[in-house]
Amino acid sequence: MSDFNEEPVPGSDSDGFPVPTATLPDPAAVREEMLKIYPSKTLKKRSKQMLVNDPSAPPEIGANTRTVPGIITQRGCTYAGCRGVVIGPIHDILHITHGPIGCGYYSWLTRRNLAQQRPDQPINFLQYAMSTDMMESEIIFGGEKKLAAAIREAYEIFKPKAIAVYATCPVGLIGDDIHSVCREAKKELGINVFGFSCEGYKGVSQSAGHHIANNGVFKHMVGLLDEPDPEPFRINVLGEYNIGGDAWAIDTLLKKCGIHVTATLSGDVTYDQICKCHTADLNVVMCHRSINYMAEMMETKYGVPWIKVNFIGAEQSAKSLRKIAAYFQDKQLTDRVEEVIAQEMAELRPVIADVKTRCEGKTAAMFVGGSRAHHYQHLFKDIGMLTVAAGYEFAHRDDYEGRDVLPSIKIDADSRNIEELEVEADPEKFQARKTPEQLAALEAGGFSFKDYEGMMREMRKETLIIDDISHHEIEKLIELYKPDIIGSGIKDKFVIEKFGVPCKQLHSYDYGGPYAAFTGAANFYKEVDRMINTKVWQLVTPSWKKPADPAHTFGRGIDNPANKAIRELIAGQAKVKKPAKAAPAADAPCGE
Ligand code: CFM
């Protein structure tokens, strides 16, 4: 018996996956159906990005390559990955976007990386959006002076400990040297000021921005404060951004166990916490995609080992706690962790049992970012739901197939564009956390360091995997799989819901969360239950299923009665006539 379920689990197949009540289509046939409309070049590219899973030998997937123009990707840009994702959540430094106002506006509170003022952390600048608001004159004559003035002005108003500056596309195109402006400002103001060349076009997605951000945080912050926290069992939680309060839920759970978080990178974190994070005993990595670079660099330079964890899903949370306790090899800690797991599971079991009566056997599909499409499968599995199709927006092959494929990943021109820092052991600050004998003993006991098995090995055989899914493919997926819920983002949420399928935003969580740790898991189960089982979906009839209303001509393209003249013109039948002075109001499309 596990903490979670009696074994064998009723409603599960021999591999432990929930058995769906609906009959599933043949994934290979669905794939063919999705691909068949593409012209040959697109077809060739998309074929590599769409696969049928085999967990025992994950097939090679085409990932982290340029999006096919026009497929309507869900991806974001390099600036979004740097300023928005990895560094943006640091709440007591100023983030100044150097560029036209749109980029600053877009990154203003759109990601729910929450931060709270506390007595020991009285400052929270996250509600501000700071931008140099570049205009045509700066695009023509250069924006460095305006940036220097903006840094000065922001400093005078807020007196922060540090200022980070982010370059947007036009800055890279006109060649403003943000780094020299930052160096000058650092001298002048006497605080830490540093820049990120994270122009949106720098990479094929936000993933490039993660790497640039990791490099910058490592160069300009990590290692500046050498005083370790006094608590024992110190860890950093890397790749956890406190969306909807997840980092708080994880922190609370760890505290109960007696495990201390020096820094979370970078959910609800302060500048000082990042500066001293190299003093922790262990790095635990939640989102491998966005922060594996930092984990590797900290290990090389400071000797902090890293392990992969996942606090999304009850069983996964228990597993992660046990893994952390095993690392510290402390009997008292191990016992405490077991106690906490037992308490948390006792509270969670009735919730699962109740939700299961309505959700068991239902299906989900997920297309999210670079880690959640994997992690959230565990939450669905907890309540007896099967993930029938999944994919990342921008993850790399290792996030799908596991880190053992790293040596075989081809470095293309787009990846070469991003700086790889050369890191060496720090002659003074490097300190091995475990002796080689201790490490060998841990590994012999099945403990794995710097390892991530990826999504495919943990998914059921025959699951459809789609990287950087297009709108057309999502529509086909809904038509052929009829999933009970889709986890995705704002760009496709309403398209999905117009099909009568509930869509849970797994980036911002809509307005919900936290979903991490045991308490968060309960929130997720209940919300999914409500979303799937509300009767509202039965009332949705997609517009294309309704009989055409002759009064409504919008959306009928060339068949629109109002386009008679164009049809005739195309057919070569019409004489070109001068249009009537004013178009009759009745012809206006209904969407106007
Ligand atoms: Fe990591 Fe993220 Fe994700 Fe990500 Fe993101 Fe995000 Fe995400 Mo949106 S860092 S890869 S770049 S877990 S913002 S908190 S939800 S796409 S799956």
C-alpha cells in the first residue's frame, strides 16, 4: 500500500494509469489527420514535433526549433522568459524595461508571481511597471541617454538595493549598449545595476530568455553575501515562481518538516536571499526547463548539488519530501517527514475519494510551457483522470526524453546565439557538501543527482505528444479525443471553451491556486471537479453548429451575400463599378 492508494488501484491499468471510460481514438490516426492539411515543408517539420509515446524508449522529438509562421503558437518571446519569468518575481529590486511601452505594459502583473510584504521584507515593487518608453527619436538617435536618466529617476524615487535593465527588440536592432549604461549607473549610484540583452527575437521562444536570465542572476547576484542562514537543512527551491501562491504552499510544507528554504528562485524572493543562496546545502529543482543552467553553475562554482523534485500532485509531493530527507541522512528529519506525509495524506484522502466519484475515468489534455504539461499529469492521475495528449510550448528534448539525451542534442544557430558561461570552482567559496563516499552511498541506494527523466517516461504508452501545438491541431484534438478538460493558456482558452470543453489555465491558474503541495492539490481536485461537472458546458453550442442566420453575414467570407461584387469580379463577370456613397448599415458585419 502506498500513502495514496490501496493496491491494486481500482480503475487503473497494469502500469498504474487510470482507465478512461470513453473509448480513445488511435493516436497515430489522429496525428495523420492533424498533419494532412499542411503543405510539404510544414508537414515535414510538424511531423517531427508530433509523436506517439513509448515510455520504454522515448522517440526523438523535434523541440526548441523555430515556430512555423502562421500556426498560431502559444509561445512567448525571449524578453518574456527573462524579465517576465525568471527575474521579474524578485520583488525588492527595480525592473526597468528599455524599449517601447508595449513590452513594459505586457509584463505588468500578467504573470501571477505573487509576493507579500512582511515585517522582514517590507518592500514590494512588483505592482510597478517601469519602462523607458522609447519613441521614434530614440529609435533614430539612440536611447542610452534616456535609459541613464530613467535609472537615475527610478533610483531617486525608490532607493532600491539593485536595478535590473531589460533590452527589447528595437534596443538590439539600433545597438544601444545597455551594459555600459548600467556600469556607469552602478558607479554613480553605488548600488548594483545590471542589464540583460534579452531582446525578444534572441531565441525561438522564452526559453532563450531563461538562459540569459540564469546567466545574469548568476553573474550579478549569487555569491555576494556569504553569511549562511542559521537553520539546519538549508535548501534552495529552484524553478518555483509562486504562481497563485505555490511557493508559499511548498514553503509551509517544508517548514512543517523542519527543512529551511534559503531562497526560492525566484518566487517571493528578495535580492539578499538570492545573493546568499550559494550557502545552502542543496538545490531542489521544480521547473527543470527554466533553471537547470543555474543548478549546474552553482554546483560547479560552489559545490551545491541538485536534485529534481516535483511538488505538484500528492504522491509526487510525498516522494519529493522523502528524497530531500534522504539527502540529509538524518533520522530525526526522516521521521518528521513521514509524520507530516501521514498527516497531510489523512486530510487529503477524503477529498480525493469524494472528487473521484465524479472525475474518475475522465480525460485531460495539456499544452503548457516547459514543465507543467508534465507535472500536472500527476494531479489528474491522483483523481483517476488520464492525460491522453500533452506537449510543451518551448521545452527542449531533455524535458521530453530525459537528460540522458543531452549529449545527442544538436546545437543549432539559434541556441548558439545564447552565451554559455564558463564556470569554474571558486577557489575560496567552493565547498563540497558531501564526501565522495557519502555521494557514492546515496547513489548506491538509488538516489539520483542532477537527473530528470522527462515527460515521456512518465506517460502512458500511446499518448499523443505534440510540441508547440497549433490552433488547427487543438481543434482536431478536441474533435477526435473529446477530452473532458484541457490545461492550457490564455491564447487558446476561449477557443477551447467555445467548443464546450472547460479550459484550466495552467500558467496563471485563472484566479485560483495554489496547486502545489498537499494543500494545493486539494484546491486543484475540487476546482477540476467543478469545472468538468458543471452543466454549463451542455448549454454551449459552437456557432458553426447552429443553422446559419441569414441576417448575420459575418464570417462567411466569399460566400457572404455582401461579397457578391467581389465574387463576380473574381469570376471575371463584373464591370468595375464605383461604390455607392455610403454602405448600407444592414451590411455591416455583426461583429462590429
Ligand atoms: Fe517553468 Fe514556469 Fe513552466 Fe516556465 Fe512559463 Fe510559468 Fe509555464 Mo507560463 S518557468 S517552464 S516560462 S514552470 S510562465 S511558472 S506557467 S509557460 S510551464
